[in-house]
Amino acid sequence: MMRYPMSALLVAFLLGGCAGVPLQWQEGDNAGDRLTAIEQRLDRIEQQLEVQGDLQLIRTVDELQEEVRRLRGTAEEHEHGLDSLRSGQRDMYVDLDRRLRELEVGESSATPARRNSGNNRDADEEQAYQQAFELLREGRYERAISAFNDFLGNYAEGSYGPNARYWLGEAHYVSREFDQARAEFERVLADYPGSNKVPDARLKLGFIHYEQQNWSRAREALEQVRQAHAGSSAAELAAERLQRMDNEGR
């Protein structure tokens, strides 16, 4: 068995004794006997070190396994959160797409009359609104936000003002900028109380409270939509979200 080179510390340890049992030499012991005794003691020391090393290795493996379990649990939690986020994002896009199609159909008959009105300001207002709306329809939300803000800076009191304010809120909403979206929908209610966008703005306020996990406020807002605007598409969507909250135990 080869044990050389041996550290100075180990040699000193061997010569001074080990585990509380010092090496004892007899007067007649020769060098060979002493070497044999040292080798036997070294064997025992190596065995002890191996056992200690194995125990340390086992502890290390246990710690690593526990860390793996912890990280796996964290990863699963994150994946669940991402699934919820994706689901919520899909809901937003589906709802936005539906409303855009409804708006395109609903306004198609009114728009030509405005084009032929002969009023340059009306024509400029309509063009600016359509440009902003087209950006939103194409999913270019950041540019749509900028365009609607510009439009409202110039034409907030015009006939397209309520719609522009509402769609500005929608652009923030689908971008998950909920605080900004809430502010715009609240302005629809405050600035244009007679607009046909009021039910939708109230609905989206309920949705925002839901996304921000303000369950009681979400339920209150959605119940208001369902009762105050019965028969509307907003009321139907409010009822669907309330049912979803019931199923989720919210």
C-alpha cells in the first residue's frame, strides 16, 4: 500500500498518537516493528476518514436533493403562474378582438356621412381617430396609445371623444398596464356619462379589479354591470366572469 508522500500534519498526528491512544514503543522494538505499527494505525485512520467522508458525502447529497425538490416546487409554481397569465392574456385579446369587430360593423354606416359633411375639422378628427383605431386593430398597442393620446389632446370634446378614451383604456388593458387602463375607463364614466361606452368601461373596471386580485371590488363592479345594463353584451360578459369567480372560490 502506497501512502507517500504524507503530509507533515498527518506524520505529526501519527507520531503523537491518534484518537486519544498514543503510540507506545518498547525498548526492544526494532524499526520494522515500529513501521508496522505505524502502518496499522494509518490503516485505521484512513478507515475513519473514509467513514467520515462518506457521512459528509451523504449529508451533502441529502442537502442537494432537498434543494432540487425546493427548486422543482418553485418552478412548478412559476409555471402555474405563467399558465394563468397566458390564460388571462388570451381572454384580453379575444375580448378586444370581438369588440373591435363590433365597432367596425356598428360605425361603418355612420362614417361616410361625416366624410361628406364638408367640415375640415370634422374630417381631420375622423382621420386622426381612424389612424389611431387602425393601430389598435393591428395590435400595435404602444403606437395606438400614443395616437389616442394625441387625438384626445386635440379632439376630446368631439363626437369620437368617448370612443377614443375607451380604446385608449383598452390599449393599456391588453398591455397589462392596469393602473393606466383604470384611469382611462374611470374618465369615460366621469367625462362621458351618457356615452354608449359606459357599460363596457364599467365592465373593464371589474376585469381590472379581478386581474389585480381585488375580489370584492371586482364582484361589486361586475354585479353593477349585470344589473344596470341587463341585456347588453357587457352584462353577459359580467355574468360569465362572476360565474368564473364562483368556480374559483373568489
